[in-house]
Amino acid sequence: MAAALKSRRSRKSGSVSNSSLRQLPNQEKPPQWLRSLLLAQQASVIATFVLAGSVLAVYGWTVYSQQLWGREYSKLEQLRRDERQVTANGEVLKNEIANQSARPNSGLVPSTPDNMIFLKTAPMRPEKPTPASPQSSPAAPIGY
């Protein structure tokens, strides 16, 4: 048994002669239908990756735009609440002023034509002539 094991080792580790190697037959090109199927498979794999990438991009854009819209809508709602609060505060102040003016010792007098001040309108000013050259006065301000 030891001799058989030794001979196996020597075959594996020893040099192999060229006569014991068999050469594989030359492979011909695969048929046209097989090549077209392989090409269709490669194209479909590429198309799959492109479509998957575009789907992920559209999904990400959709999620981002919804978040952005939600934030802006929250700001709008806050501005509406602030507007209602300012309007309510203005009405409270008007009511308070009206209550103060109704008191007899407030020092306010009701308005009558005798205590009104009338202002005369200012006379019309002549128009300034516009310069003929557009370069002399720029249409927009140069800077702030």
C-alpha cells in the first residue's frame, strides 16, 4: 500500500510528458442565434441597471421635493397664524384706544369741521427735461 501511495505522489509531483496531454478540439464560433441571445442578455442587463438608477433618482427627487414642500407649507401656515395674531392685536389696540377716548377725562375732543386742518395742494412742478444721451444717466443703479 505504501508503494501505491508513493507512485501516486510521484505522478502528481513529477513532470508530465507531452504525450500524455490531450489537446482540446478547437472551438468554433457559437452559432449566430446564440451570439444574438448573449448580446440581448448584455443589453438587457445594462438597460436594467440604467432603469433601476433612474427609478432611484426619481424616487429620491420625489421624496426630497415632498419634504421641501412640507417645510415650506409649515412656514406658510406659521405666517398665516402670525398674520391672524397681528390682526387680532391690532383690533384689541383699536378697541383699547376707543375705550380710552370715550372716557371724559382723556383730553380728546371729537373732530368737527372747526378743529380740522385743511392743507392746500402743492402747485404742479414743471417736468425736468430728460437728457438726450442714454449714457449720461444709467437705467439701473450702479450699486447699493
